[in-house]
Amino acid sequence: MSHDEDFKDSTGAGLILSVILAMFAFPLLPMLMGWYTMLR
């Protein structure tokens, strides 16, 4: 049982990290696209 609980905890931590990464990435995507269009 403890191994199953650890597995769920690790996936929960990965999900939280991916959500935080998405919160940083999605606002930056339009800025990066603007940079690509400006440089071209």
C-alpha cells in the first residue's frame, strides 16, 4: 500500500510542476511569437 501511495504522490507532484510550468509558458508564448515576427 505504501508503494502505491508514493506513486500517487510522485504523480501529483509532477502534475503540480507541469501546471506551474504551463502557467509560466502560456503567457510567454505570444511574446515569443511576436519576437519571431519582429525579427523576420
